[in-house]
Amino acid sequence: MDENITKKKDYGRVSRKCSANLSPQKLTLSGNFTQKHKLFDISTPLRRASMRQDILDMVARRTESRMEESKGYVDDNPMYEDPRDVIGEKPAKPPRKRTTQGIAVSSPRTSKEGKSLLKEQKKKLTKKYEQLITSLMDRCEENVVQLTEKDSQITKLKEKLKSVLEYNKLFAEDNDHLRSQYETLVKYAEECKKVIREERERNRELEVKNKELQEKVKQYELPDRDHEPSTAIPLVEVCMSCSSRQIILTQAREHNSRLQKDMQALKDVLYRLNVQLSRYQERLRSNMQSMAADKGDVFKSGDKLETLDSLITNSMGYKETIPDEAHSKYGHDDTPHTGRTVDLSGLLSAQAVAPLFDAYQENLLEKDNLILDYEKQFENMNKKSKEIVSENKTLTDKVKILEDELVGLRQSYKKVVIEKETADIEKATLVERAERAESKLKEVYELYEDKMAAMMRDYETVHREYFTVKNSLEIAENKLAQLDALRARTVPADMHERRLDHCKR
């Protein structure tokens, strides 16, 4: 656009090219700022400092430079000429030729009136030209003021657009950051849910184990009452005698059941005694055969007959010590023997009762061992149950902590959702503001183009008027030159009168 204005040969064709350059195809805000259509660029620095300086430079080129370069520069447009040159410098008058041939008679009044008319026309034309120049300068100044205001508005809009773009970038970064945080929170919530499910399953398993252990503990603590007879008396809707008979019958049944249990216990005792008797009879026979081979009718008892020694000593009152050789002989056996020798005649009853004491002693030892085992198992069960209870407490505490964390995460998630909604609303408002700013920029740009086109039209009209005034001035100057030539050719009136008077004389 500056090149088209600075070219001197294109002044007559300004309207044709300005119509194409000043009214390009309307694009969007982003399309006007591309490299191809860089009509109003924001990112790159401005080419011109201000529109006022450009217009002043343009006026200076058209006025002052023409005055300085009019003598040495041959213009392509011969019709263009600076009005100051026309006004300041007058064309040289041709010299008067005083010839006597073809003297034309002309009155001095007509020549003076023509000169005065030409002077008045020149004055009027110069005044019109000055008025046109002043009006053009006033319009240029007004347009410069308006353009400066529009430039300030455009700069403000540019700053707003830059701030909007920066805010959009910041919002995009915040949105990405919030999305990443949301994804991490979702992953953490899923992991927490998985952990809670696993902990719940473990709690269920531990509760089942705890119930089983509690049932086992109850079984160990409480006696077995399932096999005990029920003492409840059934209700029989009969008379009092029948009820008394029923009571007697139940008592008899209870007594019978007790007797049956006693009989069963005695049978068990007899069976055990028979087993023990058979075992000890075999041992006695083997011992009697060995001792009969050594000493005859002497019997040596073992350690397992310690409970029977008191009975034998009390009944027989006979005790014999064994020499040291025999003691050393039998000292290498698994069951060391006491130093008593007893006559076995008439002692079958005591010998028969001894296995019973041994059996009872063995049963007591077995029961003591069982009690110790049960106590150890019970202690282990108590320890395990305490450990399970402590683990259950820790797990419940962890579950509570996780539930509290979930509550906090839910609240933070709600806050994030609310912040996201507010950010979306702010983004929508900023987009609306950007669209409004874009529409305002388009309007300002269109107004700027319209005003520039109007200024160029005004300039064309002034230029045309200037050429018409110049042509009229040239025509008037030609007429003046012709009149001066005619005046030079003709003889003055006073001289003509003198010569006529001289001729008359």
C-alpha cells in the first residue's frame, strides 16, 4: 500500500488499485493474521510508528518534495504541477516590439479591465486552492486523530487478545494438570477399593476362623451335656395319683439308668483287670520259672509292685534283704528290683489286686499327660486367638483410616469437579469475550478501510479540482500572453493621436 502511494506515476490510477487493495476478501480473525494475509499483524512488530506520521509524510511528499525537485525531475505526468510554483513564479513577458506596421487601435480601458479581471481570477483561484489545501489538511488532521484513537483502541484490543490467549494457555495447562490429578486420584481410589475388598475378605476369613476357635474353646470349657439324661418332667393332664406315679416312675428310671452306668463301669473295670491279670500272670510265670531254677520257692518283686509291698509287709510281716551280688546282678535290668523276698503261698488275693493299682496309676498318668497337652493346646489357642483379635483390631483400624481417606478423596473429587465446572464457565465466558473482541476488531478494521477509501476518494476529487484549476490558469496565462503580444504589436493611443494631429497639420 505504501509503494502504491509513493509511486509518482500512479496518481491518476489510485482509485482503481485502492479499490482492490483496501477492500480485500473478508477473512476470519485467524486468517487475517496469517503470513499470506498479513494485513494487520499482532505477533510481528508494527511497520509504521503511527498513522499520523504516515499521512504527514504522504502530504510532505506531495507538496514540499515537489517544490524542491520540480526543476531537476521530469515527471511522467506532465499535467501535475505544484500550485506554489504557479502562484510564486509568473511567466516572463515577451518584450515589446515597437513597430509601425499594422498598428491596431485598442482603448487603454479594455486592457486595464482585462488585467484586473485576470488578477481577480488568479486571486480567486489561489484562494480556492488554498481553501482546498486547508480543508484537506484539516480533514487529514481529523483523520489522523481518529486513526490514532483507533490505533490506541486496536493496541488495547491486541493487549486484551494477548492476555486472553495467555489465559487460555494457562487454563489449558491447568486443565491438563487437573486431568492428570483426576486420573491419579481415580487410580488411587481403585487401588484403595481393591485393598478394602482384600481386607474385607481377610476379615471375613478371620471372623470365620475366630468363630471356629470360639466354638472349639466352648467345647473344651463346657462339659458334654448331650448324653446326659433330661430331668424334665413331661406334663401329663391326668389326676394327682397318676402324676405321683409318673414321678416315681421317672425316679425309678433314673435310678435304673445310674445302675446301668455303674454296671457298665464295673464291666469295663473287670475287662481291664482281666487284661492286666493276664499280663501279670504271664510275667509271674516267667519270673517263677527263672527263680525256681536259681533259688527255689523264693520270689523277687519288681518296681511296679511298690503299691503292693505295704500290703505284703502288713499281712506277712516278713522281709528279707538281698545280698550285694544279687543286687549288682539285677541292677543292670531296665526295671530295678527291691530287696524283698516274699513267700507266694496264700498271696493270690494281693497279687490279683496289684495290677488294678498299676492300671489306675497308668490311667492317672495318661490323664495327667492329656490334661497337660490340653492345657498347652488351650494356651496356644489363647495366644492365637489374642493374635487374631489384635490383627482384627489393626485391620478394623486400617479400614476406618481407609474409609476416612475415601471420604476425604470424595470431598476433594467434588471440589475438583466444581473447580472444573467453574473453569469451563470461565473458559466459555473468555471465548465469548474473544469472539466479541474479534467482531469488534473486524468492525474497526472495516471502518478503517472505509475511511481510508473515503480519504482516497477525497484526495482524488481534490487532485482533479487541482488539475482543472491548473488548466484554467494555463488558459488564462495563454490569453494574457496573447493580449500582451497584441498590446506590443499595436501602437499606443496617445502616440496614435499625436501622429494623427501631426498628419492633420
